[in-house]
Amino acid sequence: KGRAGAGVYREFGAPDEEWTPQGVLGLRFEHAFNDRTKLVAYTDWYPSFEELHDFRLISGAGVEVALNEDKSLLFKAGIEDRFDNRPGDAEPHDIDFYVTLGFTW
């Protein structure tokens, strides 16, 4: 699946707290191995409209497993990388690993 759009971005607590207009182009891939287990991968590119070489990229992959018949109890595990090509004094990559147990109704 793909998506495209526009919006604004602001980083609170940063030296520059201005609102920055930006676009978004995203792709999401899902593959179901069976009724309860699927692989999910995604990437979203956020280019600045003011400086076209200024962008953020958020990418990740994980697995989702339904733990019961009605799929109301879910287990999710994966990794996400948030990249900023102009991070200032911070590192350009923020990498998170996650494990989640969720309940839907």
C-alpha cells in the first residue's frame, strides 16, 4: 500500500521550534503467513518543502501474532529506525526495538 500527503512538523524543545511544511510518501507491506501471523514492513519519507535536501525517514519491520481465535489479543515485536539527515547535535539514527501485548474490543 502507498500513501502521499502534506502537513507540518515541529520538534518541541529543540533550538528551532518553528513549524516546517513537509510532504509524506509512504509504503507499507504486509504478508500473512497464516490466519494469525503476519510480517509488516514500512517506510515513510518526509521531505521539507522549504529545503528539499532536508528530510526525515522512518522505517520499520515486525511480526504480529493473534494469540486467540477472535484476534482480540495481539503480540507484536519489531524494530523501527527514525533517521533525520539534519539532526543537529544528536545522532542521525534513533533505533527502537519493541515488544507489545495488545488487546482490542
